[in-house]
Amino acid sequence: MLARFLGHAKPTRSADIVSSQLFNEQTFYSQFKRDLSKAKREIIIESPFLTTRRVQFLCPELRGAIQRGVTVIVNTRDPQEHDDYLRLEAEQAIPALQAMGIKVLLTGRHHRKLAIIDKTVLLKEA
């Protein structure tokens, strides 16, 4: 299940969370794309797995964010830590993201799956 939390810019306790919603695989990406298209300052995406198909799917929203001046950072696993298929996918997806102006960070043994948009929207795999 994927959860979405809306909160203040600097939440310090659970009382700061304004609302939360749960999504499944069928409902998550449409909401995620809407949230990306509303970003004003910063998008941070953490995902250990990058595929060219998913990058192409999110490309219009990510490119639009970059054109609006939004800083976009993707933190992912080093492609060398993947098996053959996922390594090839990541090796193609990373340059595609970088070509859009997205900063890509490689983190060893990375496994978090979350997105933070304007420090107020958190999308996290639960």
C-alpha cells in the first residue's frame, strides 16, 4: 500500500499531519502525476528501481516541473547493484533523467521508496 501525507513545511510531531490517504497500485500514479504537476519548489524522489518505461510515463510532469524552475532530485540505487535487466534499465533511465536537468544521486544498498514534494507532500510505500 502507498500512503500520502499532507503536512506543514517542517512537521515535528504526528499532530502536524493535516491528512493522509492510502493508494494502491491502480490509484497511486494518477495522484502522483497530479502532485508532480503542482510542485512549485522541490521534488525529491527516492526509488531503488528505475525503468525507462516509468521515466517515460512521468516525463511530461517532470519536464514541466523543470521548466517551472522546480528542483528535481532522484536518489536511486547504483545500477551495478542490480541484476542484468534492472541494471540495463537504470543505465538507460539515469541519463534520460539527467538530460532533463534532474540531479540523480546514487546510493549503495538503497531501498527506500518515497517522494517529497515542496516539503509538504510525502508519498511513501507502506
